[in-house]
Amino acid sequence: MAYAYLFKYIIIGDTGVGKSCLLLQFTDKRFQPVHDLTIGVEFGARMITIDGKQIKLQIWDTAGQESFRSITRSYYRGAAGALLVYDITRRDTFNHLTTWLEDARQHSNSNMVIMLIGNKSDLESRREVKKEEGEAFAREHGLIFMETSAKTASNVEEAFINTAKEIYEKIQEGVFDINNEANGIKIGPQHAATNSTMGGSQGGQQAGGGCC
Amino acid sequence: MFGRSRSWVGGQGKSKNIHSLDHLKYMYHVLTKNTTVTDHNRNLLVETIRSITEILIWGDQNDSSVFDFFLEKNMFAFFLNILRQKSGRYVCVQLLQTLNILFENISHETSLYYLLSNNHVNSIIVHKFDFSDEEIMAYYISFLKTLSLKLNNHTVHFFYNEHTNDFALYTEAIKFFNHPESMVRIAVRTITLNVYKVDNQHMLHYIRDKTAVPYFSNLVWFIGSHVIELDKCVQTDEEHKNRGKLSDLVAEHLDHLHYLNDILTINCEFLNDVLTDHLLNRLFLPLYVYSLVTQEQTEDRKINPQVSLYLLSQVFLIIHYQPLVHSLADVILNGDLSVFTLQTEQSAHKSSSNAGVRRFTKPLESLERSLEMSRQRGRKRAQKRPNYKNVGEEEEEKRGSDEGPEEEKEKAKGTEASSKASRTSGDKEEIEMVVMEKCRISDVSTLTEQNITDEEKSAAAAARSEGQKSRPFLDMLYSALDCDTEDYQALFVLCLLYAMSHSKGINPELLERIQLPVPSQERNTYSQVLVERVIRIMSQAAQPDGKVRLATLELSCLLLKQSVLSGSQCIIKDIHLACLEGAREESLHLLRQFYKGEEIFLDMFEDEYRSMMSKPLNVEYLMMDASILLPPTGTPLTGIDFVKRLPCGDVERTRRAIRVFFMLRSLSLQLQGEPETQLPLTRPEDLIKTDDVLDLNNSDLIACMVVSKDGVQAQRFLAVDVYQMSLVEPDSKRLGWGVVKFAGLLQDMQVSGVEDDSRALNIIIHKPTSNPHAKPMPILQANFIFADHIRCIIAKQRLAKGRIQARRMKMQRIAALLDLPVQPSTEVLGFSQPSVTSSLPFRFYDQSRRGPAFASVDKVPGFAVAHIAQHNSTSSSSSVSPSSSGPPDSCDSLTASNTSTQSQTGLALAPSLTPAPQPTISLLSDNDAETLSVESLTLLPPADPPRLRSFSTQSSIQDEDEVANTSRPEDDCTGVRDAQSQDISIIPEEDESSPESGPLLAGETEDLMQAQREEPVTQPEADSMGVLANQEDNPDLEEETAID
């Protein structure tokens, strides 16, 4: 399927904050969130539409690579957007945000759009980090902020799509050099001929959607 | 909750609960009915595979019987069957996603073993997917990455087959090491690292013997190709247009170095040997180091010396693996060109292999082909010797018996030797692996010999005095430190020396042999060559048109400190210290030229100090910045950080002069073991802080209501101190005392009236920030409402006056610091005199100091003008001589303009005493000038006689200097005024031309030393500096500092 742009995202944050679940939740609607099943994935892609343009999001989870410095820094550099995730029921994951952010800022290109996500908003009773704290942190560091729940799918769409919108706006403003693929942005193939067979997870998604 | 999860099952839902064994059985049924993929059943199959994933994960978390069923029915085989039918992208993607999810989410070790047990996974790994499809590629490589994260000493057996010499996970992955998509390359690196991390000797032996040479040689070639592209990018750059691309290439190089370092840090010794050999002999030496000395473009694959210096610095900053960096440093510091030529001869008779030269060449075959060949070979060998294990053991035995204890003894050198030996590995060999084996043998035979050579060499080096041995690379480094025309290369050389001296992998002895500074190491000598060159950089930086960037200067200071500070002792020789003092003195002169009374000068001065203290140079970050690879530029339009380029315009030149002065001053104080007593201008510990309790008896307090921006109101008393305004509330314990609720610097304050309320003032105090990009952050932004408009006016006047006085006092401290004459104290102390604050026009204070066009209030020279105009009978000036900011060679025109000023003011003042015109930036608007004259009437008392004295002092010294220097018309002018005895010696700017032009000669230094001895630099004369002395005695006035 042809796209106008491809945006590469990475998901960062402490282990266990639900990064891969968010990713699966967003990229594949067929996996419905169920309370007795935790399921995630480390890579996913999905097509969205912004401003009438087809935009493909490719999302890479960076989990498990923290021990290698070369890997983290490369990941940051190759992405146009980053979702920085913490768990609202675990204060420590919020406290580590500064470190994550420093890392991201140091290694990424300066235009990378970072969205702060407080995940597990469904677990209100176990909340340890107030929403206002997340908002304040985001404001202080110039991030977009949202609380999501991979379990209930609340705000998941918005988180990914708003990030994409911000990147898209930056492209329109000419901030991103779109001819430079190292920025995590790719211009789509001009012709969709090679993609005549409908496919990809977005195809699967449609198929899945059909089953609903 | 439960219901929702089921909704999608829709039509096919025979089972009520999709997460159940029953449902899996149903899915199995679907698979058996649809073994062939057709257009009709494709969607059904995809959905079936997808839901099987879900059930399996659920089973792993909830019900193990699910897994049993999956294995029992061998359902993986169905997947493979579907895959092999070339069923198209749609199905492939689904299968890969399923596999990804399966391996990602499985938490039980046993479930994992089940999944891996029947080799299906390996069949999937080697399946030829359509990798031209970016999504398939991405899912595939993620799948491999997920698998690699599951590798450990147990699971590795499912992937690495000792008997068939197969390790598909690894070999398939590395084939994509140079994939155009960066995320794929990153995944490949992750996979390789995860593999090397597994401590399984057999597997690692396999990796080394069958894949290491092909992979590393191709990797090294890949890195080198990027380097050549990077170099081309630098060469072809015009007007900094290539910066975007350049920074990517630099980042790519850094990625590679970090990756190499990650491999080396895993510390798998025999892999490291191979990698070190390739890096050293195929990349770093032939491409980077060789490029340092070759002038002519003989080889087309040469890169520029500056690029090579830059890249080498990165190597030393990032990689710390001892055998690698030590050998590399040894060549750079001790080696000569024979490392490139001799090798041919040596290897010629040592090995039949003919291509032993250290050369950056392309591997003869692609990685994929090498792997294929090696695999086939492995198969053949496997037939002969069924168990690879034996091979490894045999080899090791042989090595052990041959080398024995010698190897251990020479472990450090071993790699070097082995790498030298394996240099014989031929490019023309068909399979590099074979070469590798040959090397191992020749390795053994050459080892002893090589060692002797090495020892001889080092012995010889020690015997001979420094410098006698030919060291072309080191010579190149030292000569590149010359900054006469530019500091393009010098910056890189300093970085390289810094990086080498900080490298954990370099034996300190190596550095000490050529007296390079090793941090935290006791020593009593230092490299004179280096120190002299570094001091010369400092001296050049202090020249008005010096081409030394601030980063270069800062790094020079770092290296000098490292060289001459041994523990707490400074071992610098007097002569070098004298040269350094000379440079510092020059920087002082340079700054004096820029000293202006303008408000912005104070802000710049304090801002530069904050920046210097808060952001010390980080060499690693500096060497990550691609922009310094392009020739140094002056324009800020490039977006290059100020410290990494030359100044542009007068403001930046001023900033630079300030910073150079700070750096050299701090260096000089540190080397002489003296504490800094004058900087920062305000120390935080001297300031009033929130919650301090003050005795406010007899203080002027004005009651007011403070209404902050968000509407919070508080009743407070406003008190104005020397440097600060504070808001207090009465102390409950002691009458007449107050608790400070807020304190802010007057100098950062903005006061304005409130339009429709004559009783109110709007006050904003900004936080001083060292980051010029940050928005000015107000620490206070509030409306102050007073009882009536009279009190309001009083408050306004007091604040405004306080602001001016606070700033003026600081300016005077700067003047004192620069050994410039300071205004008499009365006006400063006069702050408390009520008469002073009488008739000031408000509009004057409404201007924001951060407002546009440097709205300037507090100009010392400005005052002088006004003052002279009013009291032209007195020949005193309250001003210092802010001589022109132009270069010294323009002194003739300067004199002319000075004279004209003189005639205008109608005074018989020496030209140097009259305020010089400020040709470059005029910060004086008409409006300000008018205000100033009004103010000066009320503020400035007639000047004291001592002023005259100190001024003529200055002239007299200038006069005296004339004797030494050739006389100039300007000096003649000043000389006329010489009537008083000299108390202060200020080396006039005329002096600067001499150190600038000549090299650091001993004689000159002596002269400077003389001058310094005569002049108590840091102790201003009592009469002219009375103010200062006064201030220092008076703790109330001493309070000054920047709030941070």
C-alpha cells in the first residue's frame, strides 16, 4: 500500500510499563485488550491518515537492548518520534523519566517529537503518579502528554496519531529534512504498483476489522 | 469485560471462549482443512494463525495444556507448510507477526523450549522471504532480534548446531549488516551482540573460525567506505551546505565505534583478536593514521588530515580496549612510516602470502559469499572430522604447547604480534578463513621474533633522547598545533592528545615516554614542546584578531593544567609561567578595549562567567559535533555554537574577550595556587535569601500588597538593599526584624507603572540564565499596590535608583578587575543619600534591560560625557578610558578621533582619558543621552583629585613604555599629561603588538616578567581603588553575586 510518508517511532521507558502492549494495541486492532491476557510485540506498523495523506507509522520497541550503548544511541537517531512511557502505578518509572529524556535528547536529532505517556490509566485505584505531575513534567520539558491504557485502549490512538501530527506539521514547516532518511522519515514510493496485493498489517487489520 | 473480547470471533465462533484449549482445537481443525493457501481461504488462514498466537500466549500465562496440544499436533509444521507455498506478503507478514508475538510474550522457559525443540524455527530463519518488501524485512529482522534476546547458554543449542556447523540465526542476520535501512542495521548489531554475549566456547569458536574474518573484514570496509564518503563531504563542502549530511555520517561513524566498543567490551578474547587485527591493519592504520602524513594525493583513498585527526579522537574517546588503542597510540606517538613499508618485506619472507601490507582494501568477496563458502567448507570438514569440537581443542593444544608461558607474559603484546602476523592474511586468498588459519600458524612462529623487535625498539627509544627518532606522526601533531592562520587542525590535535591521555586502554608508560600528560599521575617533568605550543595558542587567543576559537582555548587550558599540575603541585617552569602570564596580560588588555559602561557589558560579563562555570567543555560531546569538521567560520548564521566558531560582530568579540580573560585568569590563578577572590561578581552566599531574618530597624520599608500573576495576594514590606530588593513580613519573635519572603537582584529587575492605577507598580525580576536560548524566566512577576501614589513614587524611585547603583557597583568591580581606574566612592555610597533620588524621570526606568536595542541606562563613559560637559572646569573624568574597540593598528585614526572628542568637550584631557567614540555599536539613543545628562547632574559629585593622579599614572607608564617601544604620536599626546608619580602600571595596548608578532622568546618573557613584578596586578593602588577597598571592608556593600 502506498504512503506519502513513513515515520519511524521508538518506544522507550522502564521495563514493565507496557510499551509493547501499547504498540500492539495501536498497530493491530484485532488483538482486543482482555484483562486476563497481557500481550505485546516489539515491532509494528500501521497506516494512518493525516490531512488527507496516507502516513505509515513504523514503531520499534527498544526493550532489552539497554545494556549496549551503541544500540540505544542508534535507535534514538533513527527515529522521528519517540513515545516515552511510564507507569502511573509505579512512581519509580516516573522518576526515571529524566534519565530517559536526557538520553533521548543527547542521542536523537533535535527535531524528534517526544510524547510523554502515562500508561495503565485504567488502574486508577493503584495510581501513584498524579496526572498533574505528568502534565507538569511534560510542560517543563516541552513534551506532549497523555495518559493511556493499553488495557482499555483509551487514548492509544490519540497518542500515536498526535505524535504523527506534530511530525507532519514539522515537515510542513520545513523543520525536518525529509530527504534525509536518517531523520526517521521516508518519502513513500511514488508508484503503488508493487503493492497491488493488499497486504501488511494494515491489510490484516482491515480483515480483522471485517470480522468484528 | 469478557464479552468484549469475544466480539471479533463472529462467524467462526464455535467455541464460547476463544481463550481455551477447545478453541485451539478448532483452529487446528481449520488448519487441517486448509493446507493449501488459496485466494479464498487466505483471510481465514491469516485470522486462524493470528488467533492461535493469542491462545498460545494466553495458554503460557494460564493453561499449559494449550502448549501441549500445540506441540502434540506439530502445528508449527503447518506454519512452515503455509510459508513454503509462496503464499504472498499478506500471509508472510501475519506469520512473522505471530512468531514475533510468540517469542516476545512467552514467559515460561519450558514453553520456549517446546517451541524451539524441533528445529522449525531454524527452517523459518533460513526461509528466503521477499526482503525487498520493507515490512517483511522489518518483521523478519525483529523476529531474529526477539530470538537473539532469548539466547543463553541453554537455548543457544537450539540455534547453533555443532555437528553441521550451522548457526542460521547469526549468519542470516549478519548478511544484513549493511542494509540501507538503519533500523535493520541496528537490529543486526543487536543480534550479533546478543550472540557474542553468550558464553559458549564452541559457539564462539565457530563464530571466530567460520564467520569472524568475513564479517569483520566486511564491516571494516563498510566503516571505511563511510569515512571516505565523510571525507568527500568535507572536501566538497561549499558554504557549509553539507552540514546535514555530514552530521549523519559523523553520527554513523560514532555508531560504528560504539558498536565496536560494545563488542570489545564483551571481552571475548579470540573474537577481539580478529577484530583488533582488522580494525588496526585494515582501517585505523592504513586509512586514518597514514593520512596524517601523506601530503600528495597519490592514493585516491586518502582522507584529509583534519578528518583523520577528528576520527582518531573519536576512536580514543570511545574505544578503550587495551590491545587495540595501545597499539594504535604507539604507532601515532612512536611509529614512523616503516609500519607501512617494512611490513611488506617482513611478511614477504615470513609467509607466502603476498598482500601483507596494511592497506584499506575491499574484501574480495561479499559477506554472503564468504559465509556460503565457509559453510560448504565446514560441511566438508565435518565429514572428515565429524565433531568440530575436536578441531578447536586440537588447535588450542597446539597453541598452548608452542607458546606456553611466553604468551601469558606478553599478553599485552600478544595481540599486537598476532595482529602483525595476521596482516599476512591475503586479499587475494580465495577464502579468508583459510588465511586466518595460516595466520595462526605464522602467528606462533613470528611471535618471539616480533617481541624481540618490539623490545629492541622500546629499548632503543628509551636510550635515545626524545626527538632523535623519526616520529612523523607525532611531528605532524605538534606542527598542527600552530594557530597562526587558523585553529582548524589544532582543535582536533588537542582533542586527540586529550583523548589519548584519558584513555584507559593506553599504558601510561607509553605516554610518559614522550612526556604526554597522564591525569592524576605524579611526575616532575612535562613535554616542553607541547607546553610551549599550547601556551602559544593561549597567547594567540588573546590577540584582538586571534584565530583561536574558545573551544580550542579551553582545551589548551585543560591540557596545560594536565601537563604541569602533578597532584597538588605545579611543576611549571618559570619561563613558561612567565609566557602564560604574558598571555593573560594580553587578554586583560584585549578586554579593556572592549570595556564599556554599557549596561549590556555587565550582563555579558556575568553571563559569560556563568556559562563558563556551568558548562565546562565536554570533549566527548565536542567531538560528536560534525560542524567543527568544516573550516572554522565566524558567522552565527550557521547555527554553530559560539565556542566552536569565531566571533562575529562587536558584541561577540566582546564576549569572546571576556571569556578568554576568564579562562586565562582562572588558569593562571590555579597554576600559582591562588584562590579566586574577585569572581563571580556576586557570590550566592553573600545574598539575602528567602527565610533569612533581617534586622530592619532604621531601614526604609514600604508597605505594599503584592498581587502575583495568578492572583495570589500578600501583604509585604518592600526593602531595598545594595544589590537586592526583598519582600519581608514582620518577624513574630523580634520587633523590628523581618522574615524575607522573596529576594531578587535589583540588576535583573524591570519596574513599570500600571496604566490605570497610580498606586501600583508592575515588577518583573528575571532569573539570570547561562543558557542564551532559554526564555528569560521571571522569578517574580507581580503588581505591587501601595497605600497611595506618593509611596508608590518613592518605591519606584528607590527601586530604580537601586538598580542603577547595583549595576554601577558591579561595573566598578569589573573595572577594578581589569586594573582600570574606578570612580570615586562617594556616588556609590551616596546611594543612601536621599537627595540623590530626587528628580529622576520615570520613563527612564521603564525600559526593560532586556528590551530591544540594548536600551541602555548605565553607561560609565556616558556619565563621563555628561559630567565633563557640566563641569568642564575640572579636568577629572569619572570615566575610564574605554579606548576604541578597533584593532591597535588603527591608532592613528584613533588619536584623531580622540582629539576631536577632546576639542568638542573643550577639555585639555589626554586622548586616552577622554571617552573614546564607540564606532561600532552605538547604544546611545538620543533619548538616553538626554536622560543621562539629567541624571549625571544629580548623581555625580565633582570628581576627586585622586582621580587625576591615577590617570596620569597610566599615561606616565605609557610614556615609559615608549622608551622600550618605538614612540608613536598617540603616546606623545598622552605623555604630555605626565606630571604625577606613577603608582599603577598598566601595560598599555601598544604593548600587544610585540608578543603577537614574535615567538615566545625568553627575552621578551623576561620583559613581561619585569613589568609584572613592578605591577601589583591584583592589588590596585589604594587611592584609585579606594572604593574597592572600602567596599571590601564594608560587608553590606560586599554583597554581590549572580543568583543562579
